[in-house]
Amino acid sequence: MDFSVVRSSHSLVKPCEKTPTTTLELSGMDKVPVLRCNARTLHVYKHKQDMSQGGAAASAAIKQALSRALVPYYPLAGRLRESSQGELHVDCCGEGVWFVEASANSTLNALDYLDDAYVAPISYRDLLPDQLKEADINYDEPLIQMQLYAVQVTQFACGGFVIGLIFSHTICDGLGSAQFLNAVAEFARGLDHLTISPVWCRDFFKSSSKPKIPTTQSELPNIPPKYRLEQANVDISMEQIEKLKHEFQLSTGRRCSTFEIVAAGFWSCRTRAALLTSSSSSNSQMVRFVFFANCRQLVKPPLPEGFYGNCFFPVTITASRERVGRASVVEVVKMIQKAKAELPKEFEKYIIMNMNNINGDQSTAAGEDEDPNPFFPPMSYETLFVSEWGRLGFKEVDFGWGPPVNIVPIQGSPIIPAAIVGWQPAPKTGIRLMTWCLVDPHLQPFLHHFSQLFHCL
């Protein structure tokens, strides 16, 4: 039997109480052009044996809880709009969040709980809210309005369900989105009050001027060629990670994190597979590793608990491809730790430069050899972007059916090399590295190098 999904209901879920009708300004970081996109994820939940109803009851509970959560999170029920002057703001109109109810003719067990959604006989598009699934970005048309959140709950024949989530990256980062989803989950479980109350607080970083929003593909910086990046998931045991962390401590006398070990091994192995075997350029060619650091505690004063906007900074490490490809994991971890140690200074410099631009003071502008906008690193095959999902909070979201057994991120761009450091689907333990970063000829060499390092294949 062919897998199919039937969408039975489409509606706008509005706040269950009257909310403020106002216009809210975004922070300068919210307005960064590269964040003008939608993030998409799938959250997989098993049927609880002690509950008589599964997906259908979950859909009703989530819909009702969503309406309650949109009272304190009323900006998410609004629309992102662009003024005639090109300024983005949130119109708190209370129009609501797009909500889709659907059913699938299969069990989640038959699909291995989407353990690898890219080889399962399904399309992830079937599990995402249909109104927004293709509406990530259109640079050829001005943005007049955009919904900020959309949800689809798909009931499976086993009683389990999958939540397909689309959210505007302009309105919140991963931490903010997980915070809102946890708020919905708390109301679904019957809590009267939220554990964390939302805080807008977008004035911590004012926009330096009218933001320059690219309007055509030709205006985007360093658009790479349209090669095809292959997808691959690699699972790593905590035992092997702890072994490498121990080796780092013996070698340096310092501790390192799980993310640092995985990221270092990943960057080294990818460079070795993708670049050292290439004859198109010299070993002195520079490669870049970019990861995203939460900066809520670096703002002065620190942002309050409950803030759900964007507050992160891209940390960029640049080195020759020969140095990275030949380096040990210990050496690459040192490079990552050095860059992390410089984060407070780099973030403060970025804030000061932005404030000076507001005041018209160019005396502290970046020099000729400095990139004036760290949010626009060169986008090419030589630049690798990595995100850490371990601390976002999605894994703890419980609507009353227990935490998710799997979370599947959807590839953001088919041409920008990227990866996510996440978790293996339950009941497995360990780390899953989800990658979209290699063309086909480089994939198997990468997997070979990575398996030798982590003994994971």
C-alpha cells in the first residue's frame, strides 16, 4: 500500500482571549537579511499505551493549547509586514496561526519513526503545513506580510503522531521556537500557568539604519554554484565521544564539550574528503568553519529569561585546507575553543560598530581586512555551517504523550554546506550528526574518514 496523507482540516487558530492590537519593532538582529526565511522541523511522537486515544486527541489538545499559548505569545498570532520605507515590523493583529489536521494510512513503526525520513517512502512535504511549505523566500517580490508560525498534526494508524512545524526565523531563533512549543505543551498537559513567561525585549540591539534586504538573487552575497549536496546521517556513541574527550584532556589538561569533539572531527574529516583530494586549488586555499553561539548572556545587561527573539552570533574559524585536513582532533578542538574564547570580544565589537553606525560615527568601522558583517561569511563549498541542537529544548517538549522519539530538521538550502549536531532517535542514546554538505564523489570518502575516527559505521 502506498503511503498517503490526507489533510482534513485547515484553520487559523487565534488567541482564546483578547490580545493587544499594536505594532512591535524587531531588533536589528531579527532584521538580518539571512534570517528572512522559514525553519522547518518534524517532531515524532509515539502512542502512549495507557491512553485510549492517540493522534486525534493530540491534535485537539494541541489546537486548544495553541490558542491559549497565543495569549501571552500574541505577536506570533500577528503578521510580519514591510513598511513602504522597507522596515520590517510585527503587526499584532491577532489573525492567528495556520493549523492543519491530517491523517496517514501507515504506522510510525512501519516508517521506523522517520529514523531516516530521506530514505523512507514518504515526502516530508506531506507532513508540513501545506500553506507555507514552499514559501520560504521569494527575493523577486517585496514582502508585504508573512505568517510567523504554522503547525500540522498528522495522526498515524498506530495512534502516534507527527507535528510538522514551520516558523519564521525573523521572529525567533531555535531557542525561542522551542520555548514557545514548550509553552503550548504545558497548556496541553493541563498547566494553568507557564513555567517561563515570554519577554519581547527587542530593543537590546537597534537596527543601524534601514536594513538592506536583497531583492534579487543577484544581490545576495557570494551565491555558490548550484551543485547538489547529498544528505547523510551519522550516529556516534557517547562512549566513543567520551574516549576522545578524555584524550583531549590528557593532551591539554583542559576539558572540552561533546559539540567541540564532534564538530572538530566533522570539519577535519570533511576537509580531508572534499578538499585535499581536489586538484582544482592549492592546499593553501582557505576553508571556513561557522557555528552559531547563543549570546543572551553576553548582552549588557543579560537578556531576561523568557526572551524568544534572535540573539546569536556566527563564530567563524578560517584556516588553510591543508592545516585542517592534516590536523588531529585535539588540534582542531583547540581552534574551536580559541574562537569561542574570543566570542565576547567579537560580539561586543559587532554591537559597538552597529551603534556607531546609528550615530554616524565611522571611526570604528571595520578595516579593509575585516569582514564588516559576520552574518555574511563567504558562502561557498569551502565554508561549512554547523548548528548545535542539544540545548534548544525541542527534545523536552511533552504534550501529554511523552517527549518526542525523533526530531527531523529539514534541509534549509540545497547549496549551502551545513550540518546539525543533534540526538539519535529514542530509545537510542548518543549523538546524530545530520549533514547536507558534500557532493556525491566526496560523500563516501568522508564517511570512511569519519568512521575511522569515531568507529560509528
